[in-house]
Amino acid sequence: MEHPQNTEIEERVLKRIPREVTILSLLAALGTWFLWNIPTAAFVWAGGIFSSMGFIWLKSATTRFLTLHPRKKALKSGLFLYAIRLALIIVLFFIIIFFFSKKIIAFAFGFSMIIPVFLFEAVWTLSRIKKWKN
């Protein structure tokens, strides 16, 4: 059984991640604004916001399916939901490529802000754990 303190830490981290992604992408957008222009900066920030929204959606859907359904049905529902999410991301990228082809790198840069946030949170949380095993 999982230790209650670990669950509390995990929930705090999972609630912080979307906020940190949005803030980091905003900071990157401000830097982009000074180096390039406002539309490019807007695409960087929009990428971070979409990344945060996707994380929130995936977290809530995963929690809902794992708590409400039997395991086999939860797996099928989760895979279906993830396939829809992936399709929406692909459609979004195609729309940006089609209408704003010069801004796709800016959007992808903002969208990928979740990676440094994950790395930071992993290192930070692991460094604060006093016991590796219960």
C-alpha cells in the first residue's frame, strides 16, 4: 500500500506542473518577444498553454477512468481517449502548419516547455525524498 505522504506529494506536484509550464512558456514568450516579434511570442505562449491544458485533461481523464471503471474497460477507454487526444494535437499542428507555417517552431517550443518542467519536478522531488523504501 502506498504511503499517504507520498500520495500528498504526488498530488501537489501534479497540480503544480500546469502552472509551471504556463509560467515557463510565458517567460520564454517574453524572451522571444525581445528577440523576434509579438506574434512569435504569442505562439510560444499558446504552445505552453495548450501543453498545460493537455496535461490537465490527461490527468483528470486518467484519474476518472482508473477510479470509475473495471480494469479492462478502463484500459480500452483510456486508450480511446488518448487516441482522441493525439488526433487533436495532430490536427492542431496541421492547422498551425497550414495557416502559420513560419510559427510552427515557436508553437512547438512552447508546447515542449512541459519537458524541462517534468525534469525539474523529478529532480526536485527525488532530492527531497528522505527514504527510498518504506
